[in-house]
Amino acid sequence: MQLLDNIINMGTANEPPPLTAVLRQCILLANHLKTPLLRTWAEQELKGYPNPKDVPEYRIMNVGALGNFAGIGVRYQARPIPPSLLKEQHRWAATIHRLTEPVSSYESLGDSKGALIYEWPSDMIALYQSSLLEGCVLMTAWQQVPKTAIAGMLDTIRTRVLTMAIDIKNEFEESGADLNHIKQNSPEAEKVQQSVVTNVYGDLYMIAGDHVINTQNIAVGNWEDLKRVLNESGIGDGDVAELSQAIQKDGKTIGTGVRGWISRNADKVLDHGLKLGTAVGTTLLTEYLKQHLGLP
């Protein structure tokens, strides 16, 4: 298919075209190959991510926080703010920053020197104004993301698109399938979709129906991680407490107790406030529990 060749050529050119042009080619490819997940991802990269929680892991930057403090006769400029001084739910503001803007805003930066500055919200400043440094008041606080890290993020996107295009082309050249006449929900379309998830979304994601599930935030054995993700998915504290009992009963495996709990709660699972349905909910809850229990 000519579109695949175009994308591969864009990814290997000595002077690559703007990433926005590459992503628009991905939207065309998604239409031809009946792969809505590819279109969803490309459009998010072009338009930006409205919800910071939805950004892929390559848009999450490990950065600390700095603050300007003032006291009687003293001033501290750009003093590091230890995450341990913040409440647990606010420590993200001194450990990571999620990049949500469209790729065009990052490509326009050009020069790799310097950093992007992200100011703390005024409510955060007010909350910690007098509690971070004895005898001083927090005046301003911010996070700095180096432009070199931004350049690395853009390169990651280019590489993922390139490897996806190469893998799809190789797969269908070997099988002899006609890429120009792929049908919706066909085995060929499913192969393309799996390649998109593997190469573009990454190993921390899985397919559940027409949804892509991010499982990166559940550490093995960390109950608070699991509880938080379940709550965000629409599962209430009472149902979570029942799950804890089921896990203890099953001996930290997905046995009859846990399977029964999944069956009773699968239709409650939400994604951005919308119910996903029993089948997708079952897949989602099962994957979350596998992550928590450390099961393959």
C-alpha cells in the first residue's frame, strides 16, 4: 500500500517532515485498514489530551519542583521542593509532569536549549504557602521540563509510527493479504489493530473491545494502587472491600471468589463516565487484578 510506503519514507528521511504531517497520514491509514484505535491515537496527538490521566507514558516527564520563598530579611530563589513535604495526593506536582499539548506546540519550539515552565496552580500555592520552609512563605512554584526531553518525546512518536508501518507491511507481505480491501472486524483488521497497540500504544496497554486499557499504574501487591484505579473505574469502596476478602479467600489468585466478584461488578466499569459493557468490564477488571497479583 502506498500509504505505508509514504509513512516509512517519512520516518527514514534525512530531513523528516513535520510530525503533524506524519500523524495525518496515520489517520488516512487508519481509515484504509479499518483500525479506529490508530485514528484515535493520531487525533489525540494532533489535538492534545484533554485529560492529563490519559497521556501515554512517553508524555510523562520525571521532573521535580522549584519554588521562590520569602521571609523576614531572607529570600530563596528556585529552591527545590521535596515531594515528601507534600500530601500524597499532591506529590505528582514535585515528581512528574504530564504533557498534554498538541505535538505542533512542541515542534514549534525548535531550539533544544532551555526548558518549558509549568506553574503550580494558585490553590496549590495557597495550600502550601506556610508549610514548606520554616519562617518563609512560598511565593511561586513551578516544574521545568527540558526541551531536550520534549525532543526525545517527539522522536519516540516518530519511531513508534515507523515500526508500526514496517511491521504491518512485513506481516501482510508474508501472508499475501490485500491491504487495499480489508474488511471491518476481519482477522486482517484485528492483526493491524494488535500491531498498532504493540508498536504505538506500547507494552503497558491492551485491547478490550474498542478500548485501549492502560495498566501502568498498578504495582504488584500495592493495594492502594489497585483501590485507586478501581475507584476511578466506577467501583465503589464497598465493592472494593468485598474484593479484598475474595483475594484473601482465594489465596491471592484469580479463583472462584475473585471470578465471582468480577462477574458481579463487570457491568459497573466506567471509562470517562460511560459504561463499557459487561464483556469489556470483565476484561478490564481481570487485567487490573492480574497486574496487582503479579500474574501473567
